Amino acid sequence: MMITIKDKVRAFIVDNFLFGDASYELADTASLIENDIIDSTAVVELVAFIEDNFGIAMADSDIVPANLDSVDRISSFIKAKAGTPVV
């Protein structure tokens, strides 16, 4: 079975921000900010995870809720960035 980007993102969020609580029902579209799953410190960790695991250099303009506020948004952002050359 192939591990998807969404699977990797979800595993990172569960391990790092939900402290391994796999029983937490995290919907793909659930707001990570509104549900108090991530804060400003967690965003820094999330950015480092994305850069390290997917080879994406994130600009400050990329670090916005539109890109990072749910599993779906993070996955879509990674797919879009991976499809373009990293400058």
C-alpha cells in the first residue's frame, strides 16, 4: 500500500500535536487552528516538517492558514508546490 501525502501529514499531526492520540477524530477538512491543534510554535514545526519531508522551500507568503489550516489544505499545498520547480 502506498503512503500518500495526506497520510504522512496526518501521522505528523497526530504524533506531534495530538501526542499520538490516534483515537482523535481529525477530519481532513477540520481547522487545525480553530480546534486548538496548532499554535504559532506548531506552525514552525509544521513548516520544518514540510520542508524536510517534501523538499519544498516555503516562503513567508506560503505560511498562511489558507495553506496550513487542515490536512486537506496542507496536502493540496504540498502537491501544488511539488509540481513546480523549487526556486
